Amino acid sequence: MRLLPITVCKPGMKLGRNIYNEEGITLLAEHVELTDTMLRRLSMHGIDFLYIDDPRTDDIAIPELLTDETRQAATKVIRSHFRKLMDDSSRKKPAQVGALSKDFRQILSMIIDDLSHQKNAMIMLTVMQITDHYLFQHSMNVCIYATLLGMANGYNRDQLQTMGLGALLHDIGKTKIDLSILKKPGRLSDQEFESMKQHAVLGFQMLKDEPNIPLLSAHCALQHHERLDGSGYPRSLKGYEILEYAKWIGLVDAYDAMTTHRVYRNAMLPHQVMEILYTEAGVKFDLDKVELFRDKVAIYPLGVSVKLNTGESGVVVDLNAAYPHRPVIRILKNEGGEELPAPYEVDLSKKLTLMIETVNDVESF
């Protein structure tokens, strides 16, 4: 299968991977033939990339980080509890977090169990899912990424539980932000952004006195927008003043925000986001955390089309865990853009003179 921008997908192409609905249940199954209406609706719902069947790359298998059972259960819990907190009738009332802490702890245990079975797993692009609110999927993504990084950093299960809960609930304060701001179809004004920034404090207030939520988890909600150089909010903390867990969550929160479709901009691919994060390493984010994150991210996702410095083009078919920026490429076209009758593979970790020059170049499809 190939990972293509939805803008170049055409009716008649077949879906290479499931697309899920708001409950985490399959909406469009792999191998279904796409229609013009399907493509328009998927685009309207913020799906920027699709996995498409391609006989030349049909052996590519995209690993799932979570089981179907865990994904559906997590999606249901996050969506139902967050929607209840966002309901107009409850927005002005003190938040009753106790009712949801048991459910979130149970979901987190399932996520940790799933991820512990594949400790060498790479952070892939998220599942293609239509959701009725960005906040729901984002909360789960940040939890998954933070938990994987915690495992890679050697955290024990108690530490993973504490940081994972902080990650899962880091944006819970947004459930108390005015809906006109939360759902605004465009960039926020300066005044609206100041209101939005209150979600960090609101989230902390909702979690800090809950006996089933560790205080460190509550502080993750408070501090996940703080930055090393003091440019973050709400308290302009610097360096060591910021909790380690909050630093991890702040990093993956920024990554997921940039790799996810927003109303005012399309999603970026991982290699583009990592370039941005590296420019901020040592300034806004710890360099060692950015480096570990880079080593756990599939910078060039499986199935993505690339063009090499030789002019040849192909598709990423395998990853090198030790060198995620040097994947295995199946060459499909020569330097003249002609289809090869016998595609072949090159391992960029062993061919150091070869470089990826462009990704998802329309001419290479």
C-alpha cells in the first residue's frame, strides 16, 4: 500500500487501511473502492492522507500499536467523558472528575499492556479516524506517544501510569473553555488565545484534589505548555522548574498538533515536524528528549513516496529502528521517471550516498 495525500487520490482507487468512525469502529474497510463522494467527505472531516492499495507495494504491513479492543474502548471512554464535561449544562458547575478517574486508569492500563508487548515499536502516523472533536483523538495520541517514550526511557509501570494519566488528561481543561473559541474554524485572535491558555490552569484545578489522580499527573496538565526558555505558559517556568513528565508531554503534544489536520492548516508529515522540533531543541525542548523522540518516530512513514538525490523515486517499505531517518526504499521509477519493470530495494542505512530529497512529490506517483 502507499500513503498518498488525499488531494491526489482518485475515484476507483482502493483503500489500503481501515478508516474508523467516532467510536473507533470501522467506517470504511480496507480494499473498498473509493468514490468521489467518499473522498470529498473524508477531506471535509480533516483526513489529509490515505493508505491506498498498490500491487507493487501490497506486501507493506502497517503495524497497529493498539489492539482493536483497546482502541475502541479508549475512544469510547475519552469521547463520552469529555463530551459530558463539555456539555453546556455542566460547563459552569465544578467538574466531577472522580466519576471518570477509574475509567481512565483502566484504559491507561490497557494501553500500557498493549505497548509493552512491542517495546521496539516506532511511533507511526495515527490511525485514520473521523472524530467529532480534535480533542478526543489528540488526547489518546499524546498518551500513546508519551507512554512509548517513557518505556524507551526506562520508566517502571508506576511511572508510566503517572505520566500516562497526565498525558491522557493534559487537555482536560479545554472542556471548560467557551465552545465558540474551542470550535472556532480558524486561527484565534489574541484575546481568544489568552482565554484558550487558561485550559492549563483549569485542567490542574479539575485534577489536583482528585484522590485517584496523582498530583504529578495534575501538574502535567498545568505545565505541558511551559518551555525551557521561559516562553511558555501559564507561569513562564524555565528549565529544571518544569517537571520531567510535563516536558515529555509538551514535546509529544507539539508533535501531534503539527501532524494532525487543523481547520486553518493541513497536517504535516513527521520529517517536516522533526525539523521544526530540532530547531527548538535546547531552547524550548530538552535536546536529549528530542533525540530520543527522533529515534522512536517513523520519520518517513511506511508507504510514503520519496524521491532520491539520484532522481529515482519509490516508496518506503521498511524501517531501520537504529536509523529511522534512513529507511528501506523500493525503487519504482528510474531517474527519467519511467516505471521499472522489476522494482528493487535499497537500504539507505547501507547506501550513505543516497539521500531523500522530496517526500510525496506528486510527479512520482
